[in-house]
Amino acid sequence: MDSCIFCKIVKGEIPSSVIYEDDNVKVILDIAPSAKGHAILLVKHHVADIFELDAELAGKIFAVVPKVAAAIKAELGCDGMNILQNNGVEAGQTVFHLHIHFIPRWKDDAVNIKWTPGNYADGEAAALAAAIKSRLD
Ligand code: 5GP
Ligand code: ZN
């Protein structure tokens, strides 16, 4: 897509710090990292978000994730890592070209990915699970 900044990065029209590339993905360092080593995996074929991703391409993309995560962890020596993928404005997506974040984590770092735990009324979880499941059958 002509106006898409990540398509331009994929094509090399905008420079980036590349850490991995194959036929389907380009993995680069995030320009505004949560911490050193914060990387983003860009799908080469423009899709806006997870809802536009087909299963076959998803398999190829996610196969890359463990080895990139392991390489970042080995190099940075981080204690942990969040693998994060935002879909939609409300979910924090700012670039509407599918990407996966690799966020290295250290004890007492400044990254904050938290929510207030909720709960279900009696039977509510089972009913909701069944309703969602019926859409997958
Ligand atoms: P989102 O909020 O959409 O999940 O994440 C978009 C990410 O892309 C942000 O972390 C942002 O720093 C990163 N980003 C935006 N523009 C560029 C760019 O031109 N180059 C690189 N390397 N990262 C970018
Ligand atoms: Zn794009």
C-alpha cells in the first residue's frame, strides 16, 4: 500500500535496523523502543491487522517468532519478554500494517502491561465459551 510506512520499510524505501528477513517477514528494531532490543516483526504482504490475516500466512509468520525472541534474549540477557500484537485503535495500534512486538523485560523495568482482573457470574464463562465456540465450528 503506497501510503503505508511499514510497506515502505519492507521495500527498503525507508531505512530500518533489520535483524531478520525472509520471504514473508522483515524484523526490525523499533524506532521508539520500550527498551533496547524492542523489535517489531512486519508482515511483508500488507494486511492491516490479525482479522485480515489468513491461516496459512499466519503459520509462516508465527514460525519465526520463537527464534527471533530467543536471539533477542540471548543478546540482551533480558529476564523475560512480552510478545505483543495490537489490533485497532482501542487496542493501541498506531500503524495499520500487521506487526508483532518483541518487548524485552527486566525486573523493575519501566514497561507497564497490566489490567485489573475481572470475574464471571455463575455460568457466564461457560455460556460465553459456548457462544464463541459455536462461531469456530
Ligand atoms: P503499534 O502501536 O501500532 O502496535 O506499534 C507501532 C510501532 O511502530 C511503535 O512501537 C513505533 O515506535 C514503531 N514505528 C513507527 N514508525 C516507525 C518507523 O518508521 N521505523 C521503526 N523502526 N519503527 C516505527
Ligand atoms: Zn503496509
